[in-house]
Amino acid sequence: MSTSIIILLVGLLALMALGIPICFALMSVSSVILIIFFGPAQMNILNAAIITEIMSDSLLAIPMFALMASFLQTSGIGSDIYEFFHKWMGGVRGGLAMATVATTAVIAAMSGVAATATISMGLIALPEMLKRGYDPATACGPVLVGGCLGPIIPPSTIMIIMASYTGVSAGWLFMGGVLPGVGLAIIFMIYIGIICAINPKLGPALPKNERASWGEKMRVFAKVVIPIGIIVLVLGSIYVGAATPTEASGVGATVSMIYALASRKLKLKNLYDSLKQTMEVSAMLMWILIGGAAYNSLVNITRLGDVVANAFRSAALDGFPLMLVIFALFFVMGMFLDTTPIIMIAIPILLPIIKASSLDLHATILILCITLCLGMITPPFGINMFYLLGVAPPGIDTKVMYKAVMPYVIIFSLAVIFMMLFPQIIVAFPNSAMGY
């Protein structure tokens, strides 16, 4: 292994350990190595890589989906959706926890970011479940796992970034995420129903005098029809080929703004806050992508990908064993890093290996997107746990969080392994939808 590769890896780990933001760590290490080992003239390669990355048309979808999510949040959709599931499911054991999984997944899907849903439901649903006598771990688990499902169910920022790095269509990934995302949500709800049926103290049902009448159920149903319809409109326009993900994101943002205006909840202050939040999210992601582009160009120059590829070839890995090793790598990285840095660090190295193998590129990239979401709840540093700890009531600590997520981590991992064994199941719908 060359000196430049060693410095690249050691320098990157050292800067990350010091708490330097990942984008600046990648840019710093890449710039220093290019100047010292390859000469200042090679900085032109880095500049070209950065310009190419940030000029990608597919990235226009990120601010539009962020703006759509912000307008929907302004309209109070989070509370409305939770009220809907609360009224319809609160009468069964574990019903509030199942409602929380569904609500958190829907909100996270609307925003494309897990943090929004995890924090929102940590403030809305978690206190409600604890007040109703739910076991603390049983109450925390649905909030944590529901949030990590959001980036699987489109629209998804993770999938847009992954598409820009791999060349796989963002629209295909969007369609591919529907079945796994919804399927995992249903599996988690079934798990909650089973454990609460076995031990009712974990998640007691609402008393009969507090259960909603059919009139109340229909009233709350009417409140969520339009917001859910917006999501269906966005995905449907992609599905029928009427719009690309970028065009659909613009439609979604516009319709969401109209809905927020019609509901009389979009004031000047809210509009300012929505635009500011969108700008902050977009700027943060662009800096991350700039750092990733610098690192990607350096990986190509130092041939780090070839070193790793030769190691995989020496081990004669292909097919399911190769996929299992890549899954394990992403699983371990997910314990310590957020999703975007993992894409930036691992994909430039692993993509040539995946392309040279017998693995289906589209199915593999989709499974890796799903695995990234698993990392959001994987101890010790699953990011969703820190989001929830910031808003959780007194008595909810790290120990409770670890106890809450472990069953879901096991179920999630088994589900991903099943997808690895039978990838044809998860590619059937997106291939049909996108005409592959």
C-alpha cells in the first residue's frame, strides 16, 4: 500500500476523531495529499471534480423536497397524522406504538430526513405513550425505528445522493424503496402487536371511554387526505413517467405551499423559517458533496479502489458472500457515522467492485440505501438515539434507548439479509414502474 493511501486513511480518521466536520476533513486530506505527492497542478483535477458534482441536475430535487417538507410541517401535518392513527388504532394493545411507527415513517418520508420525524414524534407521541402506562423501551422503539424508515420510503435525500454517486436512477431507487419501506413498517407493527399481546403491560390499550367514535375517526381521516394525496401525486408523477424526480419535487413544493396557505397556517414568519431551513439543509448537503467529490477524485488518483478490489479478488468473493461482506462493512460504519459520510467514503471504493461482480447493481445499491437507514438506530452512536435523547422526558436515558432498539436492529438485519438472498423481489416493482 502506497504512502499516499496510508496518509489518506490515517489523516481522515484523525481529523474525524478531532471532531472536524466530515466535509472539511475530506477536503483537507485530499488537498494536502494532492499537493505533496502529485504536485499543485493536480488541484485542477479536484476543482473539476467539485464543479461536476455540484452541477448535477439531480441535486435540484434536494432543496425542493426540503421545502415541501417544511411547508407540510408548517401546516401541522405531523400532529394530524398522529391524531389519525391514534384514533383508529389506540383501542388495541400496543396501538399507540403501532400508530407511532406508521406516523413517524410517513413524516420522515415526507421530509426525506429522519431527524424531523424522530424529533417531532419524540415531542408528540412519546409523552402520550408514557402517560398511558407504556413501558419506556416499548414507547421509545417505535419513534426510533419509524424515523429510520423515512429515508427508505420516497422521496429520500439519501437516495438522491446515492444516485449522484453511482449513476443509478433516483427515480428507480424511489420506486424500489416503496415495498421495503412499507414492508418493514408492517413487520415492526406486527412485532409490537405480538409482544403487547403476550405482555399487555408493555403497551396497554386505551380505556373504552377514551376510544374514538366512528364520527371522530372519519373527522381525523378527512384531515390527512390532502397531505397524503400530495405524496401520492409526487410519486405517481414519477411512476407514470410524467415527471422526473427533480420535476416532481418542484410540483410537491408548490402544492405543499398552496395547502399551507389554504389551511391559513403559512404566515410571513413561517415562510421565512421554511426558506431558511431549506437553505441550511441544502448548503450543508452541498458542502458534504463537495468534500465527497474531492475525496472521490483522490481515490481515483491513488488507485485506492484498485487496492481494495484486489483484496476482494484475492478472497474470491462474489454473489451473496460479497454482498454479506459489504453489508457488514456498512453495518459497522453505521455504528459510528451518519449516512452521507458513509456514502462518500465507501461508495467510490466499492462501486467498481460491485460493477465487476455478478451482483445486480440496482438491487445492491437499493439494499445499501436500506442498510444505511439501519445504521441510524445501531448502537453505540445511532444518530436517531441522539435526536430522541434531546427531546425525551426525564427518565429516558441511553440504557433505555439501547434496550428499545435492539429487537428492531435484529429484525431489520434479518429483513436485509432476506432481500440479499432474494433481490428479485425488491427489483420487480421498480423495474416494472421504470420500464427496465
